[in-house]
Amino acid sequence: MKRKSVIVGAVALVAVGAWLTYSRTAHKGGPSATAGPAGQVRRVRQTQPLDEDYFRPHPIGRPLEGLPWITDLLICDLDQDGLKDVLVADGRLNKVTWIRQVSPGKFEEQDIGGPIQGPAHLEAADLRGTGHLDVLVASMGIIFPDNDKIGSVVILENDGKNHFTNHVLLDKVARVTYVQAARLTKHSVLPDLVVGQFGYLEGEIRWMENMGNGTYKSHQLLDLPGTIHAPVADMHGDGNMDIVALVSKKVEEVHMFTGDGQGNFRDQVIHGSTNQDYGSSGLTIADVNQDGRPDVIFTNGDGFSYATPGPRPWHGVHWLENMGGGKFTYHKVGDFSGAFSPIAVDLRGSGHMDIVATSCFNDWNDKDAVSLMAFENDGHEHFTPRILARAPTHLVVVKAADMFNDGRIELVTGSFAFYPPYNHVSRVTLWEHNE
Amino acid sequence: MGHRNVRWGLVVAGCILAAAAGLVLVRKAAAPRLPGLSSYGGRPAAFNEALEAARDKVRRGDYDAEDLRSLAHLFQANRLDDEALATYGVVSKRAPLNAHDHYYLSELAQMRGDLSGAAKELRSAIEAEPGYLPARLTLGAMLLKSGQTDDAQKEYAAILSTDPGQPQATFTLARIDLMQGKDDLAIARLEALIASHPDMTSAAGLLAQVFDRRGDDKRASALRQWSRQKPEPEPVDPWMDSLMGDCYDTVLLGLKFEEYFAMGQITRALPFIDRIEELDPKSPVPELLRGWEQSSNHHEEEAVAEYEKALAKGADPEKICPYIVKSLVALKRIDDAERLMAEFYAKKPDSIPILEAYATVAVLRDDTRTARMLLAKVLEKEPYLNSANLNMAKILWSAGERDAAAVCLERLVEMNPADVASRALLGQYFLGNSEPGSAIVPLEQAVALENAQSPRYKSLTAMLYTAYLLAGNAESDRGHIADAVGKFYDKAIKLAPDDATAYASKAVACAQHKEFRSAADALETMTSLQPRNPTIYLSLGDVLYQEGYSEQARRNWQRALSLAPDGSTELRNAIGERLSGNITADTFR
């Protein structure tokens, strides 16, 4: 009897454990999860170790002509044909392009919309309730430092037939580096916008209330220059949208703007550095430890405005663990020279969020310098650095998705070739599994 | 007995020796273990020598706290932070930590992102040395950056109570005011701050931003100009400066030089160059930095001398050539620049920086043949270089090779959002090539960018006007009347509403396509611009007649007749025919 109870108990435990494991993997897979035929989430667990052989890089889109200045990438199914595409912000050619996956694994690149000066950030959203994805573009005007009011926010409006028309929402403002559409208040019907303006000596963060009929009303959030990213998430779990911003230049701070759902936001600095050469470079929000609370991951690795650009010993990847109640605990994920573009993604289908980042400002004269790094999560948020690649170099952005709907994660990177050597430069690279 | 004594003696001696050895071992075991490696690969030999000396001194000095501190500083200044932290741990076991120790430990805590740990150490440093301002300012910053805004505010207020008007504290308090929505208080603080410290350019920038947001464009504009001066100087931090004296990392020293140089603190900047030179006498970096500094101060002769020394020390000519050419050109020593670049071009014929620098010199010498050859090589490798495209476009345009020049101009337009000249030339090219539709976009951009009061604005609008008319005519000829009117004629009219030509073109096109109402509207506007022009009334009458308004048509023809000069027989006959009712299908052709 006792024995039977033990067996039943063990079976029950195994079943509960399996269910828990499944739930954890299935429901918290984040960007790496894919939908199976019945809408069921399907992930393929990878056995291959994370190392330089894990991915096989190959260029996609137009061939490299001169030095690339890719400033941002976005993976989305723009034409909603079931195949994921890649949108490209080209800061040198001042345009947004669409690398369309015309059939599985086959990519063709085309311009969308008219020229946009210094595009720096891309988002896709149905901004007008048409059922089609428009493309929201943050335009710096000029990528290099400039204090003039040359920034703008542009929507590439989708007519539903893959024709895009530029519609300027905001212009003649300090250089815009970030824009995101989100319903920021409880009464928002159409998406509002968060706009980060790096500027130079002047800059700001504002949110733009969607008043309908394509009109917006600006509300100031921060008067400082230097905003790099300002993503939106419900950081407090109270149903109200908050904004987390990485502000560089002199202050080197992470700000959280706590929303009350009524359009009021309270500014709080949640982390920062007094090191003027800290080089904040990128921030995203992800539930790293899968505790239901969105965390903040950020990188510092910028070396843009120096006579001697390159790696610094303090460059790296960082995690601000959301403890709830507006409290965050800082963790260093790992050192990484020239680090940019942190993303959280379950690379191997293990159920744990790894962190991937690129390096744009490494010492590219050193053949061992790393350009793409994963920090593998052991399930207890202990991260082990795994070198994914040393070339191509000058990688400024990485995005992850299951590009081929096969349950495996691919990466897409873009390069910003700012300083020599340029021996191993690419433009847009797809990192496919080597298995 | 004798043997017994000897045996006892040996035993005793053995015991003494064993005890001594034991004592030595115990003492050795009790001695603190020094952290870190005895030498570090990849670090300069001078650092490893200094490290060895520091470790020896610690051991020989019986682990004296001061010697341990020196070792800790050596680690910390060279960003061996874990080793430094462990060494301070050893220090703390030998002697109480002093204010400097806590200050340096706070810096280590900051470097590993432990802001509360940094604040704790700073409080200890301040307790021991309450007057050390950099520690108090850093504590304020730590509190603010870790979300303890109220505590930060108190700390900055405390600084102001002992050091009224302290600029960094005032600036940060203004920032906190703004975070809390207290704009007026922030403005008052910032205005007082820039009045007392005109070099606080960050304050001017912040104030400009606030005024801009509040719609006070005039004050925002004035403060914006103010903020464009060099960054304000950082408060002097002798403790941290002294730590940098132990730095053997030339990259970190170079960064410090740049930081102080950018703030105009030259006397603080220059020792870092000296230090780099001392560490690596063969390095050309000090000469490069000195040349850069001299050139920034417009001392071009001195800059050239430094760059030449750097080249002599083996500096990479790809890095130096663009700088030295810039200085030589500023000195108008074009021949010297040409000689130098010819020499390096012979050595590195495929280097883009050398090709570019050499091409710049060739352009200045009007050596078109060489410049063209060099620029072609540059653009083959790097098609989107700004100055190369600009110079090549000028050369090709002057040579009449406008198709090739247009390729460069199109690249320039793509790259440069504010380049009016390239857009104007490209527009001119397309107009000359009978491609008015292609001319419109660059010309529209150029008109939008150009100051409306400038002489160039007039010629740009004239070109754009022509482009609209020609493009409209082409669309009309293709039968696309709606596009001709909406995309071109109406834009031309909007651009120059007092010019009758676009109205006339629109009227003709509309009439040809039987859009009589639109044609009549255009002609009616023309009558207000040229009220004594009989042809307009004749045409207006024609259009109204075809639209079915015979009586109105007749009134306009009569008006035309009254205005027609006596000698204009043909015109008068045409009007007369209409008025006499002699109207056939051919009348309006």
C-alpha cells in the first residue's frame, strides 16, 4: 500500500514536473517560440554547444557596396505572408529597405517609401487600424553629432499592397533615435508614441498622445540629451504602461518613467555610472529570469566620438533584475568589449533566456576580437560567455527570430563600419544553424 | 656518558631546528596572501616590473599597510579591479581603512555596478574627510543614479550649504527639480548658475531645452549658442589624479588626455601625453596627440612638426596623412603636401585615406588629371565618400561629362540631407537632360533647405518652376491631365502664384482635355494678374463657350476686343469671327 502510494506519488510528481517544464518552455519562450499547426508552441531543443560553429553566417539582401552604416534591423512579417522579413535602416544611403523572404530561405531586398535622412530605429505597427503593418522610423537627420533640429518621426504608411508612403509625424526636432508605438494610457484607442531624441547638446524624451485623425499631442518626459532606446513595458505589473530609457552622453543613466494609466509619468533613475567614458549603447526589456516581471538588459560599448575608438575594460552586458515595487538589482552578465544591441533569447530551446550581444567597437586589428557573443543561461541566471563569431566585424545590431518556422532560432545582424580595418565587413547577415 | 650527551645534544638541536622551521612556516602561513598574478601577459613590461617591485616591497616591508595600498593602487589604476579589491581587503586586516581607501573602494564598486556599495564607501570617506568635495559630489550622483532622489537632493543641498553655488551640485539639483516637474525652480537655479559660472555649458544646454519646450524660442536660441562652447571643466579630483599616476595603460591615459583636452583643461591634459611617452618612448601616439592639440589651437606649423616626428617614429601614414595634409593646406604649403603625398602614395597606392588626402592636394593644385585618377580609385573602393564624390562631381561637371557627374551628385544627395549645392546641380542636370520629373525631387529638397532671402533661392525656385511646367506638359501630352494638374501645374502655381505661365499651361492642358471649368478658373486668375491682356479674355471666352456659357463667353470676347491693339489684325479678326457667331469646330483648335 505504502509502496503503491510512493509510486503514484512519484508518477504524479513526474507528471507535474513535466507539465511545469512544458509550461515554462511553451509559455515563456518569448521571441524564440513558434506556433505549430494547431497554434501550439513548438520549440526544437538544440544539442549542439553554443560556440563559433553553432551558427553559419551568410549575407542576405543587397551586396556590400562601400562601407555599410546599418543602424537598425527589425524582423517582422511585413506582408503577412507567413514568412519573416527583415527591415533595414541604412544610415549611409538614408533609406529604409525591406529584405523580403519571398520563399523559405530566399530573400530579396527593395526600398520602401521615400528617402529618410539618418534612419536610426524601426518599429512595425498597425498605427492606423487598417489591418496592415506600417513602419515607424526614428530619423536622426545626420548620424554624426549635430545639435541642429534635424530629427523627425516618419511613418511609412502601408497601403496594403506593399506600397509605402512617407508621412512625417514630427519634424524639426533634436535628432530622433527611438520611437515606439504603444497604448500608453487606459483610454488610448490608437497607439500613442514614445520618442527618444538623442540630439547632442540638447535632447529629450517625449510621448505623443494619439488624438485620432493622425494628430498627436506631445508630452515631455525628460529634458536631457543622449537617449538611445526607450522601450515600453508594464514594469510594475499594474496594467499601466511604463517606459524605460537608456540615456548616455554625460549622464549615463537608466530612467524608468512609471505610468499611472492616465497619461502621467514619474521619472526615476534606476541605474547609472559616473564614468564619462562608460559608453552606454543599447537597452531592451525582457523577462530574463522568467519570474513574470520584465527585466532590463543593457550594454555599454560605445566608442563613437573618440580620437582613438575601440574597446574599454569596462565595456559589457548588464542585467537589472526587476524585484517588483520599482526596485531593481544590478547584475553584470559579462565583459564584452564594444558591446551593443543586447537581446534576450532562448537560443537552444532550453527554456532559459540567454543573452546575445554584438560588438561594434572592438579592436578589429586583433584577429581574436569577438563580434558576436552569447551569454548562456544555466537556468539559474548564471551566464557563461560563449563566442559565436569573430567575423564579420563592426556588428551594431542583432535581432533573433525563428526565421523559417522550424522551431529554431536564427539571428540577423547589421554592421556599422565606422573605423578601420574593414577587412571583414558585411552589411546584413543571417546566422543560420549549422546543424 | 659522552655519547649520551652528544645524543641529547643532537635531539635538542633537532628540536630547536624543528621549532624554528615550524615558526617560519607558521609565520609564512599567517602572512597575507597577495592577490593577482606575479606578471600579466599583454600588459606593458613596465607595468609588470612595477608590479614585481610593489609586491617585493610589500613582502620585505612585512606587509605594511602603505605598501599594500601602493599595490592596490597599481592594480586599480590599470583596471585589475578584482585584484585591487582583494588587496584593499588585505590592507583592512593590517590597518584601519582611511578616507582615500574608501574613496578608491567606492570607485571599484561603481565600476562593478554596485551603486549602494559605492555610496556606502563614499559615506565612510566623507566621514573621515568631510571636506573632500569630489567624494560628496560622487555620493550625490550615486544616490541619484540608484533612484534615491530624496537622499541625493539632501546631499547636494548639504554641499551648497558649505559651498554656495557649487556648479555641479546646482546643476544636478536643477535636474531633480525638472524630474519632479518644478520647472520654475529649475529655471531659476540654472539661470543663477550660468550667471555665476558662464562656462557651465551643460546648464545652458539644459536651459535651452526647457525654454524650447515652453515655446520661448528667443531665449532657447540664445542659450543654444551659449551651450555650443566647449564642455565645462570637471572639478579637480587630486585623489583620482594621483591614482592615474600609477596607470601604465596607454589607452586609458589617452582617454584621460582627450577628456581634459575637450574641456579645455590643457594643463591637466598634457601630463598624460608625457606619461604615454615615458612608458613607450617609441610610441608615435604622443606626437600624434600633440599635433592634434596644436592643430586644434590653430598652431599648424607646430602641428606639422609633431606629425612629422610621429611619421619618423613609424606612425601609420594612413592615420597621419589626413592630419598633416589638413595642417599643410591651412599653411598654404600645397607643394609640400603634394611631395609628401606622392611619396606615401608610391608606398601605399591602395590606401583609401592616402588616396583621399592626395586627391585633396591634387584638387587644390588644379591638377585635374591626377585628382581624377585618384578620385576614381577612391570611389571604386568606397563609392559613398563625401569629399571624393564632391570633388569628382566638380571635375566631371566642368569637363562637360555631366552624366558621370550626375552619378556622384546622386550619391551626395543620398548621403547629405542638407547639401543644397548638389541638389541644385542635379536638378540642373536633369532639366538639361529633358528629365523634368527627375529634377523635381532634388530641387524641391533644395528649395526647402535654402534660406528664402538668399540669391540662390531665386534661381532654385525658377528651376523648380520650370521643372513643374515641363513635367506637367509631359503628363498632359500623355493624357494624364489629373496628374499634370495635381502633381505639377498646381505646385508651380503654389510656388510662384504671381507668375501667369503655370496658369496658362494649366488652362491649355485642361482645355485640351475638355476640363473646361478648371481651365476657366485658371484663366480667370490670369485676368487678375494681367487685366489688360486681350488673349486671356479671348481664351476665357473660348473655354466658357465650350462649357456652354455663351453669354459669359461673349462678354469676355468683347472685353478682349476692347483691349486688343489696333495693329493686331490677326487677334482682332479671331475675336470678330467669334462675336459674329461664325464659330465652327475648328475655331478653338
